[in-house]
Amino acid sequence: MRKLRSLLYLVGQLSRREIAARYRGTTLGWLWTVLTPLLTLAVYTWVFSEVFKARWVGDAANDKTAFALNVFAGMLFLQFFAESLGRAPGLLQANANYVKKVIFPLPALPLVTITTAGFNWLIGVLVWSVLYTVVHHSLPLGLLWLPLVMLPLALMTLGLCWLVSAFGVYLRDLAPVVAFILTLLSFLSPIFYPVEILPDWIARLLIINPLTLPIEFSRSWLLGAAQPAGELLLAYWLVAGLVALLGLSAFRLLRKGFADVL
């Protein structure tokens, strides 16, 4: 129990330091945590709704505000996943001084990355909630269900970060490969379109994407007033736990050669 408290304290301190360092020296400082999702949303909404004339299906198909809220809800999960996994290939190289410290818990480094990305996700959810409240003059009860998909996504992402960061020590070409996969996921995730407009065989394949269920579930809870779906959600939790377990096991196995390579 004491080790767990020490680990959580260490992760908290490193995460706070990393978040503070990200905006230190900038003119707007912490305001960037709000401006970044807003500016990103504005660009995507303008490109897809004005340039490509994309509209969301449903009763508000021609409502640009509905389109923006739907896209923003999906973008939050993509940005969390991409921010976490995108840093994983070079994470241990960037913290080589910790690798050579025998007593330092190296698995905590990906956890710090997840925590930092989770902080930005929370800011994004807050911004989304404010926009929704301005438009609809109320908050959706679906906000209470978000941890049901965010926690397993964070667990799965952590497992992938353990796996990728460990292999990244030995395979330096892994960084561009991960960057390419994340670019593909930005289009293969139902962010700018709902799954129901796709052919059945494509929709079934899209389930393999780790972002599909969190995005679709969160949208249905936030904007469709639906209830959590038990079976799919349970399966997602089980897969997330398995990925985390495999990732941690691979990290511990490959850790033996980190110091020699770095």
C-alpha cells in the first residue's frame, strides 16, 4: 500500500511539473489549454461544414452547431489517444537519466504521459460542456457516464504506451510508424461521421479501432440521451485490461536491456 501511495505521489508530482513546463514562458500561459481545443474545433468545423458541406445526420442535420458538438465530442478522445501514444516511442530516450537509476519505477513514465493527456481531456470536456450549455441552456446527464468509456480507454492506452515505449528503445523507426498510424486513425475513427451511415461490413471492421466505442458511446450519451450498453462496454473493459496487462509484461521483459541501449 505504501508503494502504491509513493507511486501515485511521484506520478502526480511529475505530471504537475510537465503540465506547468508546457506553458511556462508563453504569453497566454494556461489559457492555451482552452484555446487549443476551441481553435482546433473551429478549423475542423469550418473545413468540413463550409468547404466540404458536411452535415450531421438526424433532426439537426443542417445545424452547424450540432455538427460542431458532435465533432468536438469525438475529437476529445482522438486527441487524448494521439497525445499519449504519439510520445511513447521516444519517451524513454527523452528520460534516459531515469532509466539508469535503479530505484526509479520506469513504468511510471507512461503513466505520467497518460495523466497529462487526461488533464487536457478534462479541460476539453469542460469546454464542450460550456458550449453545450450556451446552446441548449442545460447540461446533459450523459456527462456522468463518460468515465465508463474514458477509464478503459486510458487503461488500454497505458498498455499500448508501455508496449510502444519499450520497443521504441530498440526500434528507432517506430516513431514515424506510430505517427502514420495515428494519422490513419484520425480518418478511420467516427469523428466527422457517425458509424450508422457506413455499410455494415465497414462498421463491423471499425469496431477494431480502439476509439470507435468511446466516441460512439459518448456521443449517444451526451447528444442522444441513450443509456450505457452493458455487453459491449463490458467487453471493452476486458480488452482494455488485457492490453494493459500485456503491455506491462512486455515492458518489464524488455526493461533488462534499456540501460545498455541508451
